[in-house]
Amino acid sequence: MTPVPPTDAELNSLIIARLASLGIDLSQLPAGTASDPETGSPGRDAVLASLRSFMRGTVARIAAYQLPPPSGTVPVDPAAAAALSQQRAPMMYPSISTEWRR
């Protein structure tokens, strides 16, 4: 069965909830797509459209990332390949992530 992509309304709900959990309230932005002439803040609809585009494109590619087998090794057996596929995408500064997990 092929997964059904989320609708704009479903993605909006996810984005708004995720941002709210981080303390970001999109309702503070001006309504519509036009920027606020005084502050230059983007419109709420423009921000949601940009974040929907990000969610549909970039997030799927990051989630599908799998580490390649170490160079110079024999092909990895299926059990090891499954373990490798559970690892995160490489980070520029892994020490920061290590500190967060303590």
C-alpha cells in the first residue's frame, strides 16, 4: 500500500503544533502572504507555505538517509545493514549532540 501524502491542512496542523511546542506562535505574524511593511515580518501564509515545502522535500530525504557500509569492507549482512540504517545523519559538530544526551 502506497502512503498517502498529508494534505496542506494536516501539514499546517503539524507545523503549528511543533512550533508551539518550541514556544513559537505563528499567530503573532501578520495574516496573509504579504510581509508587514513596518517590521518586514513575513505573512503567516507565506511562512506556512515555506515550511510545508520543507516538510515535503527535505525531511523525507533526511529520514531516508542510511549510512553506507564502511569503505574497504565486504558487503554487510542484512542484520548489520538494519542496525546501520537506524543511525542518524552525520552532524558537523557531533560533540554538541553528545553533550545533549548526558
